[in-house]
Amino acid sequence: MQQKFIKIINSKTFYLSLIILCTAVIFTLRFTMLLKSNHPCGLDGYYYALQAKSLLVNHALENPDYKTGYYLCALTSFLCRNVITGCKLWAALASTLLSVSIFILLKTFSKNKIISFAGLFISDFCSPSLASFEINYINNLTGLFCFFFFASLFYALINSWKDLPKNKKIIYSSLAVFFFLTASFSHLVSLAYCFIFACLVLLRKLKLKNQIILVVFAVFCFVLLFIWQKGRFNSVFSLTPILPVFSKPLINIIKLPVCLEMSFYFILTYGCVVIYAIIKKHFDLFLLLPIIIFFPFWKLDTVDMGYRMFLNAVPCAICFILIIIYELTKEKLTSTPKKLLIIPFAFLIILSFISKPHKIYIAKNDPPYEYYKKLVSKVDYLPQNSLLIAHLGLNHVYTYYNNLKDCLNYNCDFEVPDNEIWRLAYGVNADYLKEFFGEYEEDELDKLIKPLDSNYTLIKEELWQRYLTYEEDEIVQSLNNWYNPHEYRPGFIRRK
């Protein structure tokens, strides 16, 4: 009986069935997590939805872009016949594919099932950071799993080129190019990861002279990227706090579990480098990865580039740590009985019920989308060629539910036909605003300044700007907040 049981565990059928089961459970958990809300999830949820809706309705993105995630959200929306559900479906699929791609990368590097399954389970059942990816950053998520697939294929090609049959060389090469392009068009971070990984793999194979040439080329490309995105990099660096867990503002925004996890992997990746160098007594180029993925001097007091870079680093750190563990213990792992695969299977069953990462999404922490939806329904009479100014989140809801009319969360510094520029002003009473414009007839002023509820007033933008010049400086300063856009769109976003 025992021999029969071991034979079943060692069979390819059992191995494949376990992978399929894991994938199905991961997708189910991810998708049902997002269904807690009837609206898109996260602050930018409606942005992905309106991009997908625009592509389906107008056959063009509402905001022209090249990122793959928008097009894939539109595809799943078309299949679902529902844009909001379609965007959630793609987010869940992308999240599942990220875990699968981590599994494949670890299998490619280690050829060990235990290490591979460990990566699969950790990335899905023990990582609140990767769950938050699915909620807020679909483009990043798409780029990351494409990067991991590219890394697996590229590594296999470089290290097994002579042993691969011709047909496999063609297939692997074609897929590697496909995933490289998809990762590149999904997000700049995944493009950078593909480039850095390819350089490190090639450097290990080249002679010293060619290594120097490649390093110089890589540095040159990095400098070009830095110059190109200089505006974006101006305010994203800081000497402290180094670790997210030391940033109180970040903890208040994204909560302690994610900050703890990112900090934990930061310490562990750097620790693995030291331990590996001591035990192996030599330096491998791949030991440079922690410096690249966990750069220690990002600004971490806001949900900006530093936070997103740390978030991107988590799946990379999971792979890096497990590969280091494998390299240090592979002799023992090789002799481990394959029947131990039953342990990950047991973990899967237990963790699918008690998994906290899948509970990280709390719908009530999203913007009040139901309220926003009712609010923007009162502004459906503006002309199609008009522009509305409203704060982030509300602007996307307006565009989505009002025939894809333009709405900007910045001040407008370009011409709009017939000067049809309006604003949803927050925290100012409509009757109070009317007192500043006595030169208008009452009926005319009622058309230019309209109360929507106790919080928001619809006002013609030129009147709002005039009001700010009339009002006392202290009041103007208090009104120039996140709810009332008062800055112009930065240059690096315009170029995008």
C-alpha cells in the first residue's frame, strides 16, 4: 500500500494535477476577494475600467497609452460582457499567473519540486503585498508575471542552448521575445527587470572584456532612462527611513502587514547575500540583485515610487531567497523523498481556509464609489466636449458613468472648445460662492454655480479661479487641498 502511494505521488499525473489544483484555488481566492465590492477595487480601479470601456466603445483608450494591462482588461471585459467584472477577472488571472510564473522560474533554476512549490505557496498564501498588487496595480502585475516567464525562458536558453533540440530552441526563443515585449509594454519596472536580468545572465557567460563592454552599455542605458524620467526622479529619494516598517505615514496608508512583509524581505535578501558569500567563499553576480530590487534610499513617506518599487521587489525577493536556500542545501534537498510533496498539498488545504492575504482587501477602505456614482449622475447634462475638474477617484467615476466625458484631476492649462471647463469644488457652499459675483443675474448665476449636496458644488472654472483671487489667503490655502485640484499636470506625466 505504501509503495503504491509513493508511486502515485511520484507520477507525472499527480504532479500535474497538484499544479492545476493549486492554480484553480489561487484564482478562486483571488477572484472572490475582488468580488467583495460591486465597484472596481482600489483608488485607480475606475481608471482601468474606463480605459477598457473606452476601448470597447470607441475602439481607442480614453487616455492614449501602450500598457498591456488596459488591453487585456478590455479583452476580459468583452468576454464577460461587463467591464467592472472583466477588469476584476484579468486582475485575478494576472495574480494567478504571477504565482505560476514564480513556480516556473524556481523550477528552471533549481529543478526541485519542493523549492518550486514553496515559491508558489509563499507568493499566494503568505504574501499580503502580492494581494495588494491585484487590488491596485494591474499594469505592474501584468508586467511582473511576463518578466518571470521571460526570465525562465531566457535562463533556460542561455544555459541549455547546446542540449536543446532545434524545435525547442525556436519555441523558447519565440516565447522569450514575446514575454520580453509584453513585459516591456506593461510597465517600465518590468522592462528594467528584464534588461537587468538578461545582463546578469549574459555577464556570467562572457569573458572579462565583453563583460566590461556590457556593463558600460547597461550603465549608459540607465543614464538615458534617468535623464528621460528626470522629472519623475526629482523627489523620490531619501536617506531615511530605509525600511517601510519605520515609516509611520506609510503604515497609516497601506497598513502594518504589508510594511512588515516588505521590511522582512529587505532584511532577508541582504542577509542571504552575506550568508552565501561566507559559506561559498565567492561572489556571484546575482548577489547584486538585492541592491537593485531593494534600493535602500527610496522616499517612503507616501504611496509613490519608493513604495511601488518595494512592492515590485517582494516577488523577486521570494525567488532570490529560495534560490539561495536551494544553492546552500541542494545536496540535502536532492536526497529528500519525493513523498514529502504531500506536505505542500496539506498546506494548500489548510492555508486556503485561514489565508490572511486574501482578506487584505477591505471594500470599505476604497473611495466611496457608490456615493461618487450618485454624485456624478447629477452632472450628466454637461456638453460632450466639456472638461470637468475633480479630485482623483471621483474624476474616473465621472468619466466612466457620463459617456466618457473628460475629467481631469489637475488644473487645466490648455484650450477647451467654448471654454466649457467646470469644477466639482469641495467644501464651499454654493450660496456663499454666488455672493462674490453680483454682476450676474440670478438666473444666469444659478446655471454657473449649482449645489450638488452638502459637500460638492458644480462651478464654472473661470468663476472658481476668480473666487480664489477674491477670498482671504488663509481660506484659499485651506481649500487648496487634495479634494480641490490646484496644481498643473507634471511634465513627466504629459510626456507619458
